[in-house]
Amino acid sequence: MIEMISIFSSLLAMPAVPPAEVLSASDLSWAGFIVWMPLLSLVLCGLCAAFKVQSKAPAIITIVCLGTSFLLTLLLWNSYTQPETIHLFDWLQVHWDDGSFVANFALYVDSLTLLWMLFVTGLGTMIAVYASEYMEHDVGKGYARFFAGISVFLFAMTCLVMGDNLLMLYLGWEGVGFASYWLIGYFYQKPSAVAAAKKAFIVNRIGDVGLALAIYFIWSTFGTVQYDEITTVLRSESYDASFGGWTVHAIPYLLMLAAFGKSAQLPLYVWLPDAMEGPTPVSALIHAATMVTAGVYLIIRTYPLFMLDEYALPTVAWVGGLTAFLAATIGMAQYDIKRIMAYSTISQLGYMFLGLGVITSYGAAYHVFTHAFFKAVLFLTCGAIMHGFAGQLDLRRISGLRKMKGWKIVSYTMLIGCLCLAGFPFTSGYFSKDAILAEAFVTQGPGFKFLGWLAIFTAGLTAYYTFRVWFRVCAGPVHFEPGDELHGDDPKSFRPHAPRFAINFVLITISLGALLAALPYFVPNETETIQGGWVAEMVYDSPAYAGVPQVAHAAIDSHDVGHGTIEQTVGHGDILGMDPHKAMYYISAIVGFIGIAIALFFHLLNRGAADKLRSKLLSSRLTRWLPTAMENKWYVDEVYIALIRSPLWILGKFFSLFDKYIIDGAFVNGIAALPRAGARWFSPLHNGAVQSYAISMIGGAVLIALLMLYMPEIVSYLQSLSSQQTEVEQAMLLMGGMP
Amino acid sequence: MTLWLLLLIPLVGAACIFVTKASIAKWIALGVSSFVLVVSILMAVQFDQWGTSQTGLVSHVAWLSQLGVTLDVGVDSVALLLVLLTTLLTPLCVWGSFTAITSRRKEYYAWLLILETAMLGVFSAQDLILFYVSFELTLVPMFFLIAIYGGKNRAHASVKFFIYTFTGSLFTLAGFVYVAWQYQVSQYGVWSFAIHDLAQFASTSLSYSEQCWILLAMLAGFAVKIPVFPVHTWLPLAHTEAPTAGSVILAGVLLKLGTFGVYRFVLPMVPEALVAYAPAIAVLAIIGILYAALICWVQDDIKKLVAYSSISHLGFCVLGLVALNPIALEGAVLYMINHGLSTGALFFLIGMMYERYHTRDMNSIGGLAKKMPVWSFFMVFFVLASVGLPGLNGFISEFMCLMGTFIATADASQWPGVLGPEYAAIAAIGMVLAAMYLLIMVGKVVFGKLKEPNQDGALSSLPTDLSPREIGILVPLAALCIWIGVQPTVLTDAMRGSVEEVLAPYPRLVQQEQEAPSTPIVLEKEDQHG
Amino acid sequence: MADRLWFLIPELILLVGAITCAIGGLVNTAAIRRGVGFIACAFLAVACISIPFVYTTEHLATADTLLPNIGKYVKFFAALIGILLVMTSGGLMDRKYEHAIAKGKATFSALRTSGGEYHALLLLSIAGVMLICEARDLIWLFLALELVSLPTYVMVAISRWSKVAQEAAMKYFFLGAVSAALMLYGFALLYGATGTFVFTEMVDVFAAQRAEGGISVFGQIGLLLAIFGLCYKIAAAPMHLYAPDVYQGASAAVTAFLAFIPKTAGMLAIIMLCTLVGWDENGLPPAIEMALWVVAVLTMLLGNIGALLQTSAQRMLGYSSIAHSGYMLIGVIAGPPLGIVAVLVYLVIYGATNTSAFATLACLSRDGDRVDSLEDISGLHKRSPLAATSLAVSCGSLLGIPPLFGFWGKLLLFAAGIAAGQLLLVLIAVVASAISAWYYLRLIGLSLLSSTTPRSEGVSVTLRWPLIAAVLSAIIAIGGPLVLTSLMADAEQAVVMPEE
């Protein structure tokens, strides 16, 4: 078991890496091609689109480029010794007398970057291979557009992960959001797809605002947005607990807003289920494996900043734990397998945030890593099914897949994915999830124990809904109905299109990866002080974490009942009297089995029972709300519409009318109408009669002349009047009488 | 003399157009405006004062010596950038009007060229009166462009546009003359309208209440032009009725005259007053950002939507202008350029759509991606630039403006300001709303099921998708959007010296203000006979 | 005395011209009759040319008027714009009659023509303006003013076939008499207050009074009444009421004349009267200043507001002419040197551009009838781009759109006003200018933008000379700023007081 706390203490003793060394990296400039290759792919795909290429060329281009990126990442990992900055070009630099804002287009390579990049580029390549077959019906139409979108995404994601400053992260952050918009809206003639794409972008934008504000706060507090420099400031002598005033306390919450938006956590998760409108490879790549983990990445990257506020990490933990639970309950009640996977993704992301909140960035990162593989597998199998059954995704309408010809690989790779997701013992998901669950009991914090139990319960739910899918779709008697995307096939004589080489190859490769992802847990790492295998090393070797002993120290010193302390004897919690790390092996295995067993009963052995149970729940007035609410996703979308969207829209309508009738109508046109009104007022003066003109003229002249002549007298008289009045008033006031 | 040359070439071109046939007017206009573009680029290349605060390309021309009015021209780096924006957009506008304008062509192109001269005059004037003359002169061509070539409601729109902005700027003129008079008093009777002299004089010698009045007078002209809530209502009307090129110029350059005015006059001339009024201006800007954004959301008319979005966007620019630190001010100047590029391009795109379908109603048109993929590509591209997608131009300036606003707190060590995080945070909501209304617009018009309005007969001889000419108009703009998005430092470095000089007195003043806050509103009237 | 006669050479030239015109108009030869306009122009040109020779330094040294140099400036430009005014009325007089004679349908009768007397009266009136410059006492001033006014009464009435014109002439005459009476009463009081008619002596008396604490009440009342009387000439409130009716009733050429010549005369006279009391560091004496202030404000606002609702182009321009008097009063209030310079410059600018507007109207006709309704000029650009553009340019100049000539005039006035501390007054002027944008834009829009209506279809340019005048003055409105510096220099020289 990883002894988090001891690592913490050992880090305290570790000498920090001086930034001067970090910046000496001329020999790694080729690493820039990791970023440039997807961009090249984008340009080439764009050209393909412009010249209406009618072949699979875009796919090949993309695969080659992304593959190169992956190989380069491997090379980089191989030659990695210490964190380095690779400067590509100056992006935004504002200097003045004694200050500056510098955000270069530069890469920051440390172990954390590499960990992320390995699965981003690796899975990206594999999914591109998968898509080359999956999207083939669109060759010559949207094919190039699709792969251009994938390239944009990979480009943005590499910027996000590899950037050496927060602004580059922001570039990637919005970039992946945009790529997501692009790809979700791939079927742009489908209104639901367009709406989903829009929703994804806008909800992400809310998070982006948080990130932007966080960057402002960080820059105004630390004077820099480069990770290593922030670390330097935090590490410097001048740092103390009161550093930066109140602003530092705002930083983690704004970062959270960003992370929750991107990673689909409460309350900003609503876009992710809708995002399933995109082609399935997109869901696998963006909305399961890579982009949605950007929030986790952000928090790990800025972990020291989360130590600056007492309640920041507990908030993360609570949001993560609740999201995990809530999404799991919704997932249980859905019928669309892709949506189930989407909710499971939200739920698993919740676990990751729970892990972050209870100070196991290692556990979170490891879960990201394993989840990327097994969720990719699950999505890709869903995609294969959807592809083969003309868009059919309803788990009630497909059954016994593993017995059909050509669908064996799909069925069993799906099983592997399900096992991992359910946390079946000795799969990768089992280890990574346990690391998080255990830590919830280890670390002391507000309600962490409750969260731990909730997470364990959720793990059971996860096992249940995961295998609900598998037992329904892959096991049982053979039965299927085609979906509605027949492309001219006759629904009666419909035969499923079994996946061919590319899809099967990718499924096998990734599911192998999902299985092998358990191995790093056992791989011994080079640094002896760190336990927990290779992934742990990758996380803890990042200066973002290792370089801030003083922050951690301050965060810990500043409050006594915080999130764990250095001293093992004080802080290390327990579960039922046992060491959580050990206990979790058994508990989670048992919970998982129970979940699978229930699924087995309801969805394979006795399929009618599930419907009976549902109708029973529905028939009772007391329990009716439960299935209804679960099936309707707890009405979060509706709440959003009622509380935010509609009021704003009504406000917009009101403003629009206000603008037209009040500002323009009353205010502007009203003022403009004054002269005309005046003209009407004065026009009787010009009545055409000489005698009245003469009287007006002479009268007016005399009046003005008299007025002017006696002006001083009039003025002084008026003044005397007003002064008399005030005297009278004062007298009355003195008498205490009437006003 | 180069600048005068630049100013006169379009006028000569306009004169040439009057004596030629209508059919070649457009080619003359295109040739002349392209030539001006080339000249201005050469000027920019030769310009030695990039990055410094100095004024280059100065030429002195004596004029009304009795009043100290001169025709001095010259540009500093900021002005030159805006000159380049103008000279870029004008040939594009000319080129973009080739098929749209079929009647009264000679006048049209002549007015466009005169408008170019006027706009260049605003940016290059070194004399207040020359500035004012150019500033007002822009109204006349624009008035005719709207009134002759505009939509159904053009008469009302053009008159409203003219009178609204004319009225506002008359107050500005009065303010200018007041400053000049005070200068004359201090100089024992020697008048001068030289911007530099007056700015220096006004910022140091005028009393606080005088500065406040002058600030208000200048805002009367500039705020209407920008436009700032609540004096913005002429803009949507003018935009909807204006022909495409008119809208492009209006959004691309004319609105920038207001912000440029703030930069050129308000900031250096009345620093004390500005420090006191900055929060109020910022609040108006923020109201404008949110208010206009929400109105955008419920618009059906696509052109009106983009027009309101200009109000919303320029709110950020104004915020950057009054944040009083270099990052915000550089962001604001960059914003002027970026908004000119991206919103200008959006108006071009809407014009191209309008030429084909003769509607701007988003409910009667939709799913054009199917029919016009190239148009749709550019539409999405420029919408993203407008939304502020990082990597494109809009992001940089928006980011800098908000960042500058954010750090403009009183306790900031380097550039204390009178705004702060709360202003930036509220304004940042505008980023979300911008994404919302623009994507809704894109979702309706570009995506979804193909929906075309009922066209009665062959309305347009244009190809279904964009012609090479139209693509040729959009490509330079798109290229610039990307270039600025990737290399903004080139521009921010170029304008640094000017920006810092403008801001030099502010840190001290903000500190003073902090120690002894002055009343921001002056209610007592000046003695009318004083 | 001989020295003073020397300065009257331009007037004498015009007098000879008037006689020549009057005779020429009665000649039996049609060519000569039609050439009367040219004769008038020629005399005006000669008067113009003579001025540099008249106002030489050595002669000026002998001058004993209050503002010895002002004549040079005023006479020159009065004559110059006079040429434009003559051109504006070119071909207008006796048009139908001459046409009938040419066709042989009518025979020439001296009693039925009016061309000769029209031009003679015109020249006389201009000579009256010139005479004002040489006034050295109140009596001269009064006589000169009447010389300006009396011919104009006849000129308004000279359109004998038009009942409107007759009515206008009646009103103009009666009300003019009332105002003259007012003015004369004022002059009398001034005499009472100072004991002299001679300007140079009055200046000393007033200076002495001011030094003692203020001008006597008699003096103040006298000045006020005199100024109000003069307000009639410049059509300033409250004496402006006649203006819309008269301007509408008279033919366009006459209105152009009315809007410039009497206004110049009145302005000059007001400047002279104000010079009598003088501007110290606080400006004019409070009562005078306040009165002028009120008059200026009322004039600007009533003029501009009144124009908004009009449907007759001439009446609209009449109101606009009222408003311009208001602007000019700002300069009078501001005082020398800048204020008076501004007024003098503005007079020239206004004269040139305003003439253009009326000349455009004068050149148009529908079936030989004069056009007046706004609708008549709708879509003018389709029938005569030149006329439409001239009208638009002159309206733009009157509105003060930079860089047209009118803008510079307004700039000078505003600058003078602000430099005199009259901020509120300038702000009101600003608002008034903004209001004026409405109706000027309406004229511009109608002429350049609107489409032809059935009514306006028959309207066309029938007279050549007014069109040329319109185009010429439009060119002045555009190109005028080029000579602004020297114009202003001349005006500055004009207000130089003689060294004591």
C-alpha cells in the first residue's frame, strides 16, 4: 500500500529542483513535434476537405501523424531525466518597467506530462485507426472534416497537457472544448447534435471563465503563470501562510469551477450525456478517455494551490463523491448503452475528484490512466454495436451478442472493459479505485469517512449497471432489432454488420492495454522513497507537487483538523479498525461481487424481474419518485432551464423591448421629439397678423429691456425673499413646530 | 509628407471617379484603395518609432494661424496600427461591393474613398481641430452610404445615425475649444490646438472640476461613437440598414474612432477626472456587455445580432481603456484591431448571405453548411474569433482587457487602478453569453436542416457558394486573425512606448485618489459669465 | 470733408450703377434690358476693385470713424456677394413679360417692367450697407440703415403678380417702420444720455460713465432700444416674427438678398453701438450683455425649432436665417477682437452659403411658377444633379459640417464665445446646432436621396444664372476654407481701433 503520508514527509526532506536547471533544455527541441504533428494533420485534412478528396487519405494522414506523436512521446519518456522547459516561440509577452506577463508557447516536460501524453497520443492514435473504419460511410463527405476535428482535438490536448504555463493550458482548454463542439456537432443536420454541441461548448465556457479568472488571480498573486515559477514563489523564503491575502483563497475554487466544467462534475455535468450525439470514436476519445480528464490534470498540476485554502480539497472531495453517486444512480436507470457509459464516465470522474480531494493525486492519476483504457474499450464496443446494428443502442433490443457470428471479439473485449469498470479483483480498475477508496478513510477531513462509504456503495452500483449492460447485450438468447439508421437496408432482412479488422484490432489492443494497466502498480520505481509503482513515480516526480513542501507545510500548519497530517500516528485513519489500504482489497471485491450478482439475477437469469421491480416501484406512491427521478436524470437539466436559461432568456427579451421602447423610444426619441414639440408650442406666435407681430415684437423688446435694466434689483429681491424664508423656517424649527 | 499623400490619394481617386464612366468606377476605387494599402504598408515598414512613444511621419502644414489651428499630421504606433486597419478594410469593402452595388455606382465608390480619407485623418491628426474635422467628416459619407444604399428603413437610420453622433461630438468640440482657450490664457494669448501641447497643459494645469466637465464633454462624443450603454441605440439601426461595406466600415473602423478618441484625448488630457470617473464608465461598459449580450440572444435579425454584439464587445474594450494599466490598454488597442477584423468579416459574411437569399431573418434560413460549406467554414471561423477562442485574435485582447481590469486594484504595486477583480468577474460573464448567442446563431444559420427562404425567381446571379472574389476578401482577414492570435507580441511590443507614455501619470493620481477620494459627480454649475 | 468723401467712392460707384441700371431697364432694346444684370455686376465689380485703392494707409490716417478699417472688409465682401445676389436674380425679373415680347405677343412698355428698378434698388441697398461703415454719428447711421431698408421693401413687393409677395411687403414695411421708430427712439435717448451724436465723443462719455460706476439708465435704455430696433434688421428674437412670412412671400432671389444685406447692416450697426460702450474684461455692461444674451438664446432656439415643422423651403430657410443671427450674436457678446472678427467672417461665410441655398430655389420652376414647397425639391438629383448638390453643400455648410466653410465660421464663434467665458451660451448654441441638423438633413435628403414624387416631377431648372450662382457659392462653401486664414486676417485688420 502506498503510504501517502510518509511520501509527503519524505518529500519535505527532498531538495527542490532549482529552476535554473529546469530551463536548460536545448537538446529536446524535437519534442515540439509532438505538438506540431497533429497540427500538420489538421492542415492536411483541411486540404483534403478543400479539394474534396474521395478516399481514406485523411484517416491515413491522421493515423500517421498521431502515431508519430505517440512515438515521439515514447522517445521523450525514454530520454526523460528531469523536468525541462522546451521553448517553441514567444506567444504573449507584455513587459513594462518592473513587471511582465509572459506566456510563451513552450512545453513543460515532467513525469506528469508524460503520463498524460502517453495515453492521450496512444489512445488518440488507436481511436483514429478505429474511426478509419467506423466512419467509412462518410468517405468523401465528412470524412476529412472528422479527422481534422480529431487532429484539432489532439493538438489542443497536447497544448493543454504539455504547455508550460496556464495560458497555454487555457489555449488547450478552450481548444479541446472547441474540438468537442466540432465533433459532437459532426452530424450537423441533426438538430439534437447541434444542440448538444452548443450545450457542451457553453457549459464548458462557464468553466473556462473560472479558469480565466483563476489565471488572473494567480498572476496577480504570484506575478507569473508559469508552473515552475509559481512553484518557485511558493518555495521561496518570503512565503508564509498569509501570502497574497484573500485572493489565494479564491484561486482553488475558480480552478475547481474550470475543472468541474471540463470534467463534467456537479453541477456542470449536464453536457456530457448529450455529447453522446457525436460519433462514437469521439465519445471514446474525448468524452471518456482524454478530454474529460483534463479537469483532473488541472487540479494535479496546480495541486499546491489547492493547499492554500483549508476547504478547497474537501470541497473537491465532496463534489467528486456526490457526483460519483448521483451519476451512478442515473446510469442504473438508462436504457441507451452509450448514455449508460456516459454516466459511468461522470461517475468515474467523480471518483477521481474524490481521490484528489482526499489527497491522493496518485490514486486519481492512476484511475485516470486505467479508466482511459477501459472506458475507451467500452465506448468502442458500444460504437461497434451501434455501427453493426444500424444505430441501435437500446439494451432491451439486443441480446446474446457473444453468440452471433463475428461479434465474439466485441463481446469479450466489452467484458474486459466491464470487469475493469466494475473493479473486479486484479483488474486495473480494481487497483486504481481502491487507492482512492482507501485514502478516503486514511485522510481525515470533513465527512471523508461518509464519502468513503458512499463511494463503496457507488462501487456496488457501478458493478451492477456495468454488468446490466453486459448481461443484457452480450449474454442471453440471441435477439436483435435494428436501429433507425438503415441507410436503405430493409429492416426485415436486416443483418448486423460485424466489425472488420481495424475495429477488432483496436478493441483487442486497447483491452489488452486495459488489462496491462494493472501492471504499473507492481512495477517497482526507481526512486525508492516512493511506493506505489510506476504511476506513483510519474505523479510525484512532478515539481508541481514535489517542489512545494512549504506550501504543504503551511496548509497543514494553518489548520489542525485538515486533510491529513504528516505524522502517521495522528492522521492515518482506519476502516472498521483495519488499515484502509488492506481492508479495501476485501471490501471493494465483495461489493463488486454483490453488484455483479444482482445484475446477473435481474438481467440474465430473470430478466422479467427488473421490469417487475420497476413497475412495482412506480405503482407505489411512496417510491414512485425514485425510478422517475433516476430515469429523468434527477431533473438537473430542467432545473437549469428553469433557474438560469429561461430567466436569462426572458431578461433578454425584456431588455430587447426595454431597448426598443424605453431607451430608444422614450429616452432617445423623446429627447429628439422635444424640439418638435417646442415648434408646435411656438407656432401660434406666427399667425400672420401684422398687428399681433407688432405687439409681440414691441412687447417682447420692452419686456426684455425692463428685465435687464432691473435685473440687479430683481435678483436682490429674490435673494431677500429666500433669505427671509430660511429665517422663518429656522425660527419654526427652533420653536420645534411644524416643518 | 507621406501621410498627407496617403490622405490625399483617396480624394484624388474620388475625383477621378466623378469624371469617369460608372462601369469602371469600382476598378478605380479598388486600384486607389489598394495603392493606399501598399503605401501604408511601406510606411509601416519604414516607420522608425515602433515601440517608442514618439510620433513619426510628422509633417507640419500651417493653417489658421490666428487660432493656432494647423494641419499637422503624424502617427504614433497605435495610430499607425489603426491606419493599417483602415487601409486594409477599405479595399476589401470596395472589392466586396462589386456585385452588391448596382445603382449610383460612381457616388458609392467616391464616398467610400472620401470615407477612407476621413478615417485616416482621424488617426493621423496631430491637431484637435483637424481631428474633429475628420471625425465629423466620417459622418457624411456614412450618412450617404446608408441613406442611398441601405435597407428599407434607411432614411430613418441614416438621419438618426447622423444626428446622434453629430450632436454628441459637438459637445466634444466645445470641450476641446475650452481646453484650447485655457491654454491660450496661460500662454498670454497664443492659441494652439496641437494635441500634444493641449494634452500636456490640460493634464497638469486644469482644475479637477474643469477636467470633469471636459471629460463629460469628450465622452458625449466618444461614448456615442463607441457606443457605450445607454447611448447605443443608433448602432443596431444603422447596422441593419447599412449596405454591407457600410456595416463593415462602421463596425471595423468608425466605432474605433470613439475608443481611439478615448485613448488619444481622454486618457492623456483629463487624468484626474478619469481616475474619479473610471468606475462609473466601467460600470456602464459592463452593463453594456451583459445587456447587449442578452439582447443578442433574442434577436431574429442576424445583422442586428452582430450589431448588438459589437456593443457588447466594445464594452470589453472600454473596460480595458479605463483600467489604466499597460496590459489592459494594450489589450484595448488590440481589441480595436481585432474587433475590426472579426466583426468586419462577420458583416461581410452576412452581406454575402444576404446577397443570395435576401433575408437576414434567422428563422427563415438555416442549415447553410449543406449548401454553402465554404461560407459556413468562414462563418464558424470568424464566430470563433469573435467568441475569443484561444489561438485566434479575439482571445488575446479580451484576455488582456479583463486581466488588466482584474489587476487594476488600488493596492496593486505597479499600476494601481480603480477597478478590480469584481469588475472583471462580472464582465467575464459576457464571455459565456457571447459564446451562447453566437453559437445559437451559428446553430440556426449554419447547422441544422437546410432551410431556404422562398425566392421569387432568379434573385441572384452569384454562385451558390462563395465566389473566388468573396473568398479572396475573407482570406486575408482570416489570416490576420490567426497571425494576431499566435503572434500578438509583435503588436503589443510595437505599441508599448505609446501606451506607457499615456499611462505615466496614472499611478500617482490613483494613489492620491485613494488617499483623498474626490467626488466623482460635479453638480455645481460653472458660472456662465465667469 | 473731402477726406470722408474719398472713402465713399465705392458707394458713389454703386450710385452711378443704380442710375445706369434704372435707365437701362427702360430702354426699348431688349438686349440692353436683359443686360441690366450685367451692368449691375460690372459696377459691383468696379466697386470691389476700387476698394484697395480707396483704403490706402495714407487715407486711413485721416479717417475719423470709430472703426476706420471695417469699411474695407465689409464693402469688399458686400460687393462681392452682391455680385452673387445679382446673379441669383438673373432672368427672374419680367421673365414672362420679356418672353412675351420676344415672341411678339406683347409690346414693350416702360410701366410694366421692373428689372431696371430692381437692380437699381439692389445696388442702392448695398450702397447703404457700405455707408454704415463710414458712419461717424448716429444720424448718418440711421440714414444709412434706412437706405439699406427702404429699397428692400420695394424689392419684396416687386413681384407684382404675386399676392403673397404683396402681403409680405406690407408686413415687412409696417413692422420695419415700427422697428425703425424703436431704434430712433433709442438713438434719441442716447443723445440724451451723452449730449452728442458723434461716435468718438460718445465713446469718451460712456467711458467716463463706466469709470464712475456704470452707464446712466438713459444710456442703457437707449442702447437697448436701438439694439432691439436693429434686431429687426438681423431678424433676431423677439423682432424676428416677420421673417418667416416675408422670406416665404418674397421671391427666392429677393429672400437671398433679405437674408444677407439687411442682416449685415444690422450686425454692423449693433457692433458699432456696442463699440460705443465697449467691452471691458467682463464684457459689455451687464444689462446690455444680458439682453443680448437672452436675444441670442431665444433667436437660436426659436429659429431652429421653428424650422422643424415647415413645409415651405423658403420659410424653412427663413427660420434658419433667424438662427444664424443668434449664432452671430455670440460673437458680439464675446467682443473684440476674436468675437467681432468671428462675426465678420461668419457674415461672409453665411452670405456666400446662404445665397447658394436660395439660388438653388431661384433657378427652379414648375411651368414658369416659382417653387416653394419642400416636396418640389424631392428627387432633385435626378433632374439636376448640379442644383441638388449645390443645395446639399450649402445646407451642409449652414449646418456646419466640417470641413465646409460654415463649420469654420461656427468654430470661430464658439471659440470666441468660450474665450469670453460664455460657456452656457456656447452649449445652447451647440444644442441649437444639433437641432438644426434635423431640417438641414431633411433638405439634403430631399434633394439628393429622395425619389421623385408626382408633384415634383414637373420641377426643373429653367434659369441659368441662379444655377451658376448656386454652384459658385457651393464651390465657395467647399473651397472657402483655403482662404480662411487670409479672410480672418482681413477681418482682424478691420476691427483695429485707431490709435488714440
